[in-house]
Amino acid sequence: MKKKFPSIVCTCLSFLIFVLPLSAEINLLSPVKGEWANRQMLVIDNSDGGDFLYSVDGADPETFGFAYDGPVLLDVAGDVQLNVTRITGDGKKEKVSVKYTVKTDDGSKTSYKNFIQTFFDGGILNYSAGSQLTIPGDFLFYIGLPPEDNMPENYMPARTLQLSSLSVLSRYIPCTIFDKARNVKYRFIIKTYPQSAGVFSHRDVPFEVSDWETVTFTNNKFIYKIDSEYWGLPREPVKLDRSVSHMISWQPIDYDAGNPIEFFVLPPKPEIVRDETSDGSLVYSIRGDDAYALSIMNELDGTYSELFTRIGIDAFYGDEVSGSATLGIFANSVYQGNISVSYDINRKPPQIPVIKTNAQGFVSRGDVDVKISGMRGTDLYIALSEPLALEESDISYSSDDKIFKNVPLGEYRKVKGESFSLHWTQNGLNPVYYKVSAYSKTDENASSPVEFAVVIDQSNYYFDASGDAELADGTAAHPFTDFKQLKSALLNQRVVKLSVKGEMVISEAYNISSNFEVFNGGDARLKFGADGSFVVKTSTLEISDCRISNTSEISKKSIVPLIKLENSVLTMKNCVIAADFTRNGTVIDASNAIINISDTMVSANAVSYASFIAAVKSRISIRNSSVSTNADTSVIISADGGNVTAQKNDFLVSGGNGRIAELFSVKAAFIENNFKARLTNTTSKIQPLYVNKATKLTDEKNILQGF
């Protein structure tokens, strides 16, 4: 399980030490819990010392484990349980366990396959400061450890990441990328390096400088002279005023006229300059003599390696880095002293605001309440679109529809407090689209915006008996599969429009107080059960392009009309009705109603009594339709009070006795109709239209057959 790294990695590890937080507990940077599409790196912050052991099969690392001495690829897939044990210098033990799953996916069939290959096999993506690291646009991403429990992952849209070319920090940075469309996540380690190595040459001189002012002579085979003083062999360290330059000369103690005299000029102590650049990175440099250079001390052994004229510190967007560093100052490659600097670069955006809503999906059937909450200590900014009334109500709405792509947001405005609530309504008959966007902001950073959009459609519903009952919400994508699912809407919504595909069974009497429209969405068939009925009260019912039938039971003696109207309006267009009753039956029963029938074929059959319409104080209009009833007593229209208009229809009554209409106290007009009778009772002549004295009848251009 061990993996060796090139020597350059070991060199750069010295820079890692001071950028990781110190903790008495095991600080595990990778892996973390989750399901990942690539094998994971084991990265532990071991800057606090101790011996680390690990296992990847759930075993006790002390018994069946491996020693950890640096980042290593855990070459295991499937369900993995990582156990890590740390043994401190005093023998104490600390343990941590992580469960995660690896389902490998190298992205070979994706547009971003080349990017995946940069880290897939080794778990590490190497990055040099100053170069660009482009996260493919298919991904969302975040940097660092997962958020605290119960907080959403702070994903950001894909972008190009870059560190300042002067940055010298060498770090292991976890990065998570998420392809939402494919539902795959990758987690890998970004290993950062300086853009180029510094100068490694250190000049060898026979003295040491400490604390800037103290010079200790280390080679007693030389005699020394400082500035214009006499030659000598100093036994004790010498204090110098470093506000001015000094020349230190030396030559072998054994005098010879040909002995070379060497010298070194100590320049004045320089000023360390800390600059914060326009991009937020930090740069440390030296103001003064060009002979000076900088290096970073290895905190483990106090040594210095590379020399730089400038030392930069930077963090990726979405990350933060803080700590302190000891900068060694070198003059002409000779150490002069050090200075401690602190830094804190925070490019981590605040947590994306959390949006909670009562909407069950992109299409909501009721008013929508939205609550947007920002992270404590941040400012919350909100932008809203204007409500968009949707003229086309019969399309399948989804968030990807082109109509929604260009809906503009208004200006972002800061709201008071850390949360903001909205209440959206339909406010009319047409569906309405709403959109809100929000982001959180601190003094330094802003989160990525989060959007929520919804269509409030309290009117348009879809039915398909072959749909998925578990997903059914009445939308075109997930239509209702049982008429019962519409019951609440028929009682509570102002308007309900129902597109029916296939057979829809009405098994009980449904009260309808909304304005209800039923139309054909594909072979629409309405089948009323023995107790099935539409009971329409003070509203409208419109049925078009549908086939309507019913089932009956012999035990049922009472008349259960398919449609019962009370102070309501019925409109039927281009329908086919085939009603079979056992003993008695009426298709439409109306009181104080308006009935408009056109381009419709009707057949009603029963043993004893059958009628198409039985109405009281109602206004009836039948045009361009064909209606037949068949029973021992057969009637097309029975009306008591109100108005009846019938024009250009074919009416047929068959059975024992029958009439086209029985009219009591009605104002009626029958014009250009065909009246047909096929009756077995021929003992008396039957008139097609029966009227009482209070009825006013217009009977014109009607053709009689069988009467």
C-alpha cells in the first residue's frame, strides 16, 4: 500500500508543515465519507508528531495495518472502512474511522475524460503556481473538507482556478467535483508546487550571523578584521550595528606574503515589505540592498533551502489558508537573521443560502411559500423576477423549457436579517412562473448564487391510467392515474382543466365546485361506475372530444345520473356517450342549469325507463347531435320549466313507449330535426313532442318517422 514520491515532493513538504492546523486529534484530510467514482488518497496532517497506522478492511491497524509516513493511494474499491490509529510519544492512542464507497468511473464516455485522467490513477493532481486549473463545465465543485453536519455541500459552479505565480506554499488540498447530470462525484488531492525552484546555493563563510547583530567566528585557522579594525582572532561573538554596512575580512592565521585576503560585506538590515496585491494574494519582499534574498524555514529542523527574491502566499478561489512562517534573510547567500510573518487569505465563499419551500416540484398546485436563510454573520442578497403569466397552459412545463431561460432577474438587494420569506400565488387563471436568486456575502467573499423557480399552476392537470402511480402529481410528466387524486382540486381550485389519456374510471359520486374542463389527451374514455357521477354545484363542467360510458349493477334500483347539475353550466362538444342502465337511468339530471350539447352522439338504454336529459327550470340547447334512448319508456328530453332549443339533430326513441320530449311550462323551439320512433306499443298514436298548455312551442321543418 505504500507509495514513494519523487524527491521534489519531500523537499516541498517543508512548506506544508506551517499551513496545516495543529490538533491533538487525528486531522484526516482524505478520505471522507461518501460515494466516489475514483480511488481515494490517504492524507493525514502529521505535523503534531506521533506514529500513524492504518487499515482499509476494518481491521485493527496495530494488528493488521500499514505504517503511514506520507500521502498514499488507497488502492481499494467497493465499500471501504478505513481505520487510523495514532500512537503519541507518551504512548497514548487516538483512533478515527471513515466509511466510504468507491464505484470507479473513469469518465471514458464523457467530454471531460481527459481531466479525470489527470488524477484518476494516482489520486493526486499536481499543480504549479501561476498555471491555470480548469474545472470542466459539467461539474460543480468545492474545496476542502465537507461542511459540518446538517449543512449542504457548498458547491460552486465550475471555473478556472489559479494561484499567484509567486506563491511558494506546497500544500495538499482536497477537491470534490460533482457531475449532477450523471450523479457521480470525484474527490482528489491538488498538490501545489512553486512555479519554479529558488536558488539553492549558500555561500560558505567562516562566521555565522544570528539575531542580525551577533557575529560568531567559526574557524580558528583564520584571523579576522571588521571594517578598519586591527586583525585578530576573536574568541567571543561580536555585536555589530546593522543599521550600517560592515566589511568582514579574513586570511589564514599562518602569515605568508601570498596569503589571499577574502572579505564579505554585511549590508544594513533591510526592511521586510508585505504587499497585498489586487487579486488578494500576499507578497513578501525586501526593500533595500539587492544582495538580499528570502527563504522559508523548515519548522521541523530549522533549516533553509531555496532562496527567493520574493515570496508569495495565495489560495485558490473557494479555499482559505492561514498561519505563520519564519522567513530567513540571506545576503549574498549568507544567512543574516529571520523574521516571523503571519498571513490569512480567505477566498472561501460563505455557505450558499438555504431555500426551503412547500412546493413539491417545479409545478406547484397551490400557493408557494419560500424561506431563504443565509449563514449567521453574513449578509443576504435577494433578486426576484417579475411574475411571468404563461399563456400556453397545455404544455409540459419543466425547468429546462426555453421559455424560462431568458426570464431576467431584478437587481440584487440586501435584505434585513439573515432570512427572507416570500409568498407566491397564481393571481389569475393562467399559470405563473416565479424565480428568485440569493447569495450570501461577507466583507471579503460572496457565495455562488442559488436559484429557485416554480410554476404555480392550480388549473392544468393530466391523467394517464398507464402512468407511474408512485410519481403521480397531475403534471404532464407525472400524470394522475386515479380520478380520486383530483378530488381535492375539484373542491378547492377555482378552475380545473383535465387532459385525459386512456380510460379514466369515475367510481363514486364526486362533488365539483370548481369550473371543470375535461378534454381529450389521447383516446380519452370516461367510464362511470355503478355509483359514479359528477355532481356539479354552482360551477361549470365542459367535456370535449371524449367517449363516455358506464357500468351498472342489477341490484341498483335508484337512478344515478352520470352528470347531476345544480345551478351550474354543462357544455359537451364532440363526445360519444354510451350509457347502459339496468332498470332506470338518466344521463343528465339538471336543476336551474344551463346545458349546451353540440356535435355529440348519445345512446341511453335501460329496461324500464331511459332518458337523456331530465331538467327543472333549466335552459337546454342541443345542436348537430344524434341522441337515442331505448327502454320500455323512452324519452330524449324531459323538461319542467325553462327553455329548450333543438336544431339539426337526429332523435330516436325505441322500446315500448316513447317521446322525443315531454315539456311542461317550457318555452321550446325544435327546428330542422329528424324525429324517429321504433316502438312496440302501437295501440295509440304517440306524438313526438308532448306539451302542456303552459308550454310555448315552435315546431318547424322537423321530419317524422315512425310516429
